[in-house]
Amino acid sequence: MRIPIVSLTLSLLACPLAHGQVFQGELGDFDLKLGTTPSRSMAQGLVTPSSTGSFHGGLDLSHDSGWYVGQWSPSVGLSPSSNLEVDSYMGFKQPFDQTLGYEIGLIHYSYPTLDTLDSQEFFGGLTVLGSRFGAAFSNDPDKQNSTLFADLGGNVPFGIGVSAKYTTHQYNSPVSVEDGYVGSFSDWSLKISRPWRGIDLDLIYSDSSLSGSRCSAYSGHNSECDGLLTLKMAHPFY
């Protein structure tokens, strides 16, 4: 029986510098956003651009018809420990009405300064009565990933949000571990969130199908291969 690891994270955002800037304007019939903070998430919240370096930024161009394109660089590679990454995306997002909507699109991940293959991710999402559902498939250089996502925040009472993510990973070539090989694995996470007196509280449990020595082959979405219980508290001061 595996005993979950417990982690406590405190995030105190004491000044505006903790968040990036987003500048918005019009370019003909398009809305243009430039900034150091991602201006959108995709697949109704499943795919969220991240930042891995000290210098990051991007642009987003959207039209009233529902089409959008953009580029996001989570790291521009200015420091010796980081590499340039450029994520280019395009998609179509359209609500049928105030309670029903959908989204489809594609992201291309490229690493111009590295001798590695580019990768692509196809995604789709659906919003129903305030709840969001998403799916994505990506072909990384070493494996394929299929992800399902659900955020039931729109239908859960008492102001409590519940979201879950499940991903299967299939290696192109089995990875050697101490007791054999790992050709595939899955991981998942469950998050319960609620605002309390100006503080955003998140309780997150994550785990995977690997354990023990087989965790050496883990390369999934979670920060730990084994069960991990995290309590996260964030409070903005501006």
C-alpha cells in the first residue's frame, strides 16, 4: 500500500510584479493581445500555457467569428540554463448560447536551438451549463499522450469547485527499469478548490499507475510519480 506524500504550498502575491502584463488593442477586425502572461487557455481550460524561464511572452489574435491564432514562448532562452521554445496555436471557439459552447484547435511546439523533433497537440473542449470538459492528444518526440479533463465548478454547490484530469502515456520505445521495461503508464489528478476570506484554497491529489523502482520511467504531468496530496493557499494583496 502506498502512502501519499503531503505537500503544503503558500503563495503570497505581495506586489504587481508577481503577475505579468497584458496589453490589448485592435488590429483591423481582430483583437490583439501582447503580454508576459498567457492571454487564454484552450480546450475549455485543459491546455494552459506555462512559463519555464525568467523571460517569457507572446501574442494572441482573435476574431469575432471565433477563430484565433497566437504564439507563446514559455522561455526565450536568454539565460544559460534555459532554451528557446515557441508554441504556435490556432483554433476555433464558439458559444451556441450562454450555457453551451465548444472549441477545437492545434498547437505546434518547436525548439529552434535544440536538435530535437517538434511536437503537436490536437485539442477540443465543450462547455455545458458552466461545466467544462476537454480532451487532447499530443505526439511528443518520445511518446504519445491522451488526456481527458472535467471541471464541474459550474454545478457544484457551496462555492466549491471540483476538477479532474486523466492522461495515458505510450512510449515509442519501452523504457528500461530495474525490474524490466515500461511501455506505457497513466496518471491522474483531482482538485477541490474554494475561496475563503480572500484566500484561494486548493486541495490537490495526484497519483500514477507506476510505483517503486518503476517510477524511474515516469515523465507525466504530475510533480511526483507516487501519490501526492497538496494544499495550496494563494492570497493577492492588490
